[in-house]
Amino acid sequence: MTRGPATPLPSPKARRRLREAASLTQTQLAERVGVAPGTVRAWESGRTTPRGRKREAYAKLLKTLAEEEESAARQAARTPQPAPPPKTEPTGDRASAPEACAEAEAEPEPAPEPEPVAMPMREPAPASQPRSTRDPVPEPRPAPAPLTPAQAFDALYEFSAPALVRQTFLLTGRREQARESVERAFQAAWERWPEVARDRDPVGWVRATAYEYALSPWQRFRPRHRHPEPPPADPGDRTLLNTLLRLPPRHRRTLVLYDGVGLDLPETAAETEASTPAAAHRLLRAREAVAGRLPALADPQVLHRRLAELASNERLGAARPPTVRRGGERRARFRTRAAIAFTLALIGTTALTVRTAPTHYEPPVSPGQAVRGVPPRVAPGSLSDEELELRQKLRDQTQDGPERLSPQLE
């Protein structure tokens, strides 16, 4: 029996955008779908995907929100817009974005339209001119062959893996843990490749998975975590890395995404599963902590450059794409076989229990009660002196009884 195709859903970022455009909170949307707010947060971050009836209800609600947004856009296009006020030169820089977004998100300024450039027109060749003297007609190029899933995965890995390893190193301060986190994230992406390949930002999907694995609280219980790795050789890099590791994990991740990777506040908030004001608050707290210990990094541009230098100074390599794919396939096979073995063991235990279990009710034996007039049964005790003397007398005598008297002559 084959399953029907699942209801298509927009990307996690589009889901969050539709909800915010409709002025709905995660709690309100969760109530309309019938799930918990944490489930909606996981759907919008891309960690989980709705299934079954919840998926159909979620897709229907998103479709309704998209239609409402389109109708509002059409109505706004028909309404005449007033003349815009004269533009002034911006006096702020990228450092003022958290403060502005904490109150309200500013509308982006439209880019100026390029001026048209006059291109010389080529005169058509006369009809009487022979075809050999005309411009040659370019032959249509054949369409490139589509990439196989393995080739597309290898291209994505080679493009983004080195940068993701350096970014994860800024979060953990451990080289091996950064490499392992990125490899595990790509293995998870290979297991769910059809979904990741259709995502609008596959690198963001892998980055979020790698960060979640690297910042997992279970990492501290691993034996390798007890042995520290050698710090960076440069004293300035050591000081900056120690400052980053002293930040709370959420603040550290927000700082790396905004000032290190270069994401804007809405994307940073979506990836950290927080609201935009909360992400701005975390970013301000992280910048204050870094500037309090390193005053030279108070400027966000200088901080961005130092983070890039710190990640680039470390020699962090990544495994080859076929190795990562084979490792993920081996892990998937191991999990499948372990699940099959556990299921067989459970079936065997259940069958043995059913085979040896009693088929009818057996009442328990009632405890004994004393009967009046019947002496209790007493175990034999030690012999008295008279009984010992009698036993010794019987043992000394002959076993055939007393001797026979025989007649004798006088």
C-alpha cells in the first residue's frame, strides 16, 4: 500500500514571514492549528516537519494567510500613494540595527533604478548580401544534464562545509567538535535530502543543525570534553575566544550569526527560535560583554573583522563528501538493524511469556490452622541419659539374641 503525496508546505522562513505578516504570535497560530507553541517554533525553524492531519491544517492556514497577503497587496497597489517625503542621508550604521529593531523593524530603502544606457544598434544586413558574409547564427547550446542527488550534495558540501566548520569553532572553541558537528549535520541532511534540496536556504538548514549539535548540553558528558585542546597561538585570538566562550550559548550564537555570518535580525531570530526583539536584546548583551573585556571591539565592523580573522587563523579541514555520505549511510543502516534486532527481541520475549504463562487461575494455598485436640508435630530432639544408656546396651549385645543354653553332663 503506497502513501499519497504529502501536502506541500512553504519553507520555514516563509512560514514565519506569513505569520508575522498576519500579526499572529506563535501561541495564537498554535491554538488555530491545535498544537503547542513549541511545535510551531520547531516548524518555523525547520527542525521538524508536520505530518498527517496537522500538516493539512497547517498548510491550509498558511495558504489562507498567503491569499490574504496577496489581496492586501493588490488593494494597496490600487490605492494611490502620496508623494514620499524628501530622503535624508542615513547617519547611523549597522551597529544601530538592534536598537531600532527592538522597537520596530525599519522598512528597507528601495535601491535606485539604474539609468538607461544607449546601446549602438547594429544595421541589418541587406537581403542581397550573400549569407556567408552575414553574422553567423549561434547554435543553441545543449541544456546541461541534471545533477544526481549525490552530485548536488557533494557540491553543497564543498561550497559550505569549510565556512561552517570555522563558524562552529567560534561557538565551541574545539576543533574536533566543530568538524564532527558539521559532518553530523550534513549526514542528517543526506538522510532527508529531498526536503533539504527543495529548501530555499539549504546552507541555513545545515548550519542550524550543526549549531544545535555543537551546543547540545550532552557534549559536556563525553570523555573527550574533559581534555582541553591547545588554545590559539596568538594572544589576541586566545583572549577573544575565551571571551566568546564565557558568553551564554544563546548570546554567543546570536553574536556569531549576526556579527560573524552577517545575517539580519529576522533571520537570526528565526534560526535561534526567538522573536526579533529578543534576538536584538541578546545581541546587545553579547556586544556589551565583549566590549567590557575588549574595548577595542566596541565597533561592530571591527568585531566582524576580528571574528573572521580568528576563524581563518585556525587550520580547520573537513572530510571529503563521499566519506560523509558513506558515514551517514552506515549510521542509518546500524540504526535500522538495531531497531530490527530490538523488535525481534521484544517479539521473542513476548512469545516466551505467552508460552510459559499459566492458562487458568490457580488459587494460592491457604496457610495452615491449628486443630484442637491434635498435638503439634514435634521434630525429634536430643536423647536423655537413660535413652543413651539403653541404646549402648542394645549395641553391645549380640544381634542374634541371647545365647542358647546347651545341656552339660555333671
